[in-house]
Amino acid sequence: MPDYLVVLESAWMIRDADSVDDAISIAISEAGKRLNPTAKFVEVEAGILSCPYCEEELPCTLIVARTALVGVKMEMKVYKADSEEHARRIALSTIGKALRDIPLEIIEVEEL
């Protein structure tokens, strides 16, 4: 039974954000608090977008009227899953229980 690395992204809304860096820090901190202790093995980091014109990497954050929408990337290793689909379901279930009401989407599954 193989092991998998499942990468998910979520959208995190932050109110009263002063800057992009501030919004990213708050989003990662809040996600970490909600994942701890039940899913503390999930790695959380800021999402990155590539500019379609210059291919420069940009933070996945938008601020309008001091309200930010931050793209957060989460990685979870799933051990001894029956299949890729099984690893997807395990990751969604584990992270989804800790982050209720937060939209999640699987962006990558890689066999280790």
C-alpha cells in the first residue's frame, strides 16, 4: 500500500487587514490554531500564483476595503492508502473536520 502527499488549497477571509503580509500571517495562524491538535501534522503555508505575463510569483491574496481573501496551501502525508482516490478522501475528511465552513479543493496528489 503506497503513501501519498495530498496538497489542498483553501480560501481564508480576513477582516481588518492592513497589508498583504498581515493578512497572510493571520490566515496561516488561524488555520494552524484550528488544525491543532487534531491535525497538527498538516503543513500550512501561503498560496502562490504565477503572473501569466511575466511568470513572476505573487502572493495569492486580494485585499479590498480592508477585507482580504487569502489562498492557503496545506500539505498532508497519507500513509498506506488503498489508492489515490482513497488518499484524497482521507485528507479531505481529516482537514475538513478541523476546518469546518472553509472551502477546500485538492490541487495535487503525489505518490511517495
